[in-house]
Amino acid sequence: MAILSVEELEKSFGDRQVLRGISFRAEEGDVVSVLGPSGTGKTTMLRCLNALERPDAGRVAIGSVSVDFRHASKKEVRALRRQSTMVFQNFNLFRNHTVLENVMDGLVYGKGMTRAEAEPLAMEELARVHMEQAAHLYPAELSGGMQQRVGIARALAPRPEVILLDEPTSALDPELVGEVLDAIRKAASLGITMIIVTHEMRFAEQISTKVLFMAEGRVVEEGPPQQIFHHPEQEKTRQFLRRMLEREQEG
Amino acid sequence: MTFDIHVMASAFLYILPAVPRTVLLAAFVLGAGIVLGAGIAVLRIGRHRILNPVLAVWVSFTRAVPAIVQIFIAYYTVPFLLAPVLSAAAGAEVKPFDVSPYWTGCLLFILYHAAYQSENIRGALLSVPKGQYEAAMSIGMTPGQARLHIVFPQALSVVLPTFFTYYLHALKALALLFTIRVVDIFSAADIYAALVSRRTEPYAADALVYWMLCLILTAGYHRLEASLTRRGRAG
Ligand SMILES: Nc1ncnc2c1ncn2[C@@H]1O[C@H](COP(=O)(O)OP(=O)(O)OP(=O)(O)O)[C@@H](O)[C@H]1O
Ligand SMILES: [Mg+2]
């Protein structure tokens, strides 16, 4: 049984169709990297999985919750949203809460724990990303890399079925990318299923169990990283990888 | 005519009892205006098809027309509207001209401040990045929890300084109520001037009272602000 399955997801903004029937599956423990040119709909697809963006049509099933977006009630959508958490490109840590509170919030409000129950669990997650020293600081007092590590701890704490990550390192200065990638590796080693939109090709190749290449609102090609990175079948995939590798060598 | 410092001193003492009354009245009308204004701001952000335009017109009217004009309009209409309500509440007939101008003034200023504060609060709510709300939803908060614990506190730290500025305005605007016989700091000075038949000293004493009050309130506000900043709310 797949832990995540997406069928024929469609989404338009006005008369511009951004997602043109996306389908894929992830098994428990999979790390799925989503690659593709800018403006292809990767962010939109990820935001449809937790209904921050409401798809026009299609089905998303995570864990035990399955939602057909053509006729989904608010209650179903909320149940689906509770199956996942998200790591944002620009962190979006709660600015009025301390680091510790940020990690506790999902346990207290999402899972209904008491603060006394939530605090040790939150501290454990902070330790995992080496941020326990900063527990009582506010996000504004942290570097981008530190904020994103807290973002990962916050997403990890409620132990969702799936964690969705949208370009978690692309807002960071290059020297801060490594510490965040390490935190993601640690999260992956817990066996939690992850969907990562990323432009970090080498990282994607190392960490993924599965790679999805998207272009123009469709999944063009999918497969294990070996296949996608070394023996891509589609011309579009080849072109994209060539361009990305050139850029990585320049940078 | 010479300036008599003794007249000023006794005017000062005559005015002082009006200070607590005025300070509290300003806090009350602004506080009620803020609560009402917050409701209006939330409704307007919700873009209700009928309520939003109606509220927009009313807010624009209230902010455009000088307070003194609104006071005159209110003084000649509100008692006629309030009289039946008060009659029903008291169980005996209350005539429009028995309705205290105090209540007319209160009601008017509450609505007046609500109009200004709704815009103020709307701006503050919209200044909280959408990502804050989305992050709250993404970790399982309900929309109500996301607003209560994440969006509103952040908006509050944005508007708190402007609330204080408006409070000083609210305090001074109450002086306009002398036109409808409500005794605030300014009306007290006016009455005293009539009693002693001198003008300069009572009004000078009045200005001094306003000034000192403003300094004291500002100092108090800065202390409050400093303690909130320490708790990271204003960051
Ligand atoms: N809320 C929105 N309203 C209107 N158009 C939108 C909205 N969000 C995204 N789009 C459009 O949808 C298209 C896909 O955007 P999306 O952000 O999903 O692409 P992406 O693959 O994540 O790109 P990138 O690699 O640059 O992040 C773009 O043309 C974008 O302008
Ligand atoms: Mg994107």
C-alpha cells in the first residue's frame, strides 16, 4: 500500500492551467525528489498535497485519508491536511513564538497535547537538528540556516505521514546549505516519507529513493535516481539535467 | 491686564478633578472603538458581498467629516433614537431632551474611533505575511487557532504604537464635547473662566494640564512597550 497517492491532479489560476493531470505514488519511507524548470508547477503541486492550494480536480490520498477534490468537504480537506507537514522555502517560522514554541505548536494545537507533554518531545527534535541551545530565542535572532533547521524540527515533531519540503535551501547563503541538508538527511533516516522540491541535484541523487521530473504541469519522467540522473529516457529531462549540471559547475 | 499666577494655580486645581474622568472616558470610547473596529476589519477582509461596500462607505464618511460636525448631527438625532430604548429599559417615559449628552457623546466617539481603528487594524492584519497563516495550517492548527495564536498577536504588535497615538487624539478630541455640555478637562477650564471672568489664566492652566498628562502617559507607554519588546512580541 502506498502511503501517498496522487491521481490526475489539475489546477488552474484564472485561465492558466498550471497542473495538467499529475499522478504519482510514494511508499512508506520513500524520499521523492521533484525536479523541473522554473514555473512548471512544482510548488503548486506540493501546495495541493496539503490543500494550501485547492486543486480543481483529482484525488490525493495520504495514510488513511483520501480526498476527491471535485466534491470534498471542509472536514475532509482538514483531515487530509493533518496527514502532512510542510517546510517552506522562506522558513515561515512563527515570528511571535520562540524556537521551542514553534516546534511545540504542532504538538499542542495539531495533536492536542498538553504543554508539559509537548516540551520534552520538542526539545528532542531541536537536539536532532542541533538547535537545542537556541530554544528560547526568537526566529528574528537566528541565521537563515538555523531558522530552516527549526523549520525541519517543527515539521518533524508531530510525526506526520509525509513531510513536504519546497526548495528548503534555495533562500540560503551557500555556506549555510550544508547544515540544512544534513538536517534533512537525519529526518530521512527516521524513515519518514518526504517529498522534496529541490534544485540541489547532487543532494537529490544521494538522498532520493525516487525522482520525479516535471515540466509544464505534467510528470515527464519518474524513476529511481540512478535511472533519471544517468539514463534519462526523455529528451526534456536530458536537456534540463545538462543545464543544471553546467550551472552547478559554474557556481 | 496682567497675568495672575494665583488665578492660574486655582484654575489648575479646579480643572484637576476632570482629569481622571477624561482619561477614563477617552480609554472607554477608544477601547470600545477598537473592539468594534477589529470586528469591522475582520468583516472587510472577508470581503462580504453586501457588508463590505456598506462598511466602506460608512468608514469613508466618518473619516472625512470633521468630528465637530458629527457631534452636532449626533446631538440633534441620537437622543430621539435613544429615548425609546431608554424608556423601554427604565419602564417609564424618557424624553429625548432628558437623554444625557454624555451618552450621545460616548456613542458618537465610539463609532468615530471604530471607523479609524478598523482601517488601522485592517492594515495591521494585512501586514502579517500570508506564510505565517499557511505555516500554522500546515502543522494542523484550525483557522481559528491560526488567527488567535499567530496572526492576531503579530498584528497587535504592529498596531499597538498607533493605538497609543490615537489615544492621545481621543483624549484631546473629547474637548469638542464642551459644545454639548459634557464636562471634560477643557470644559472645566471654560467653566472656571466664566466663574472668575478671566480668560488667559484658566486656558493656560488647561494647556498645562494637557501637556503634563501627555508626558505622563507617554512615559507610561514607553515602559509598557519596553516590557513587551523584551517578551519578543514587538520583534
Ligand atoms: N497564486 C497564484 N496565482 C496565479 N498564478 C500563480 C499562483 N501561484 C503560481 N502561479 C503560477 O503558476 C505557475 C507555476 O508556479 P509554481 O510556483 O508552482 O512553479 P514552480 O515549478 O514551483 O517554479 P519555481 O521553480 O520557480 O519555484 C507559474 O506560472 C506561476 O506564475
Ligand atoms: Mg517553486
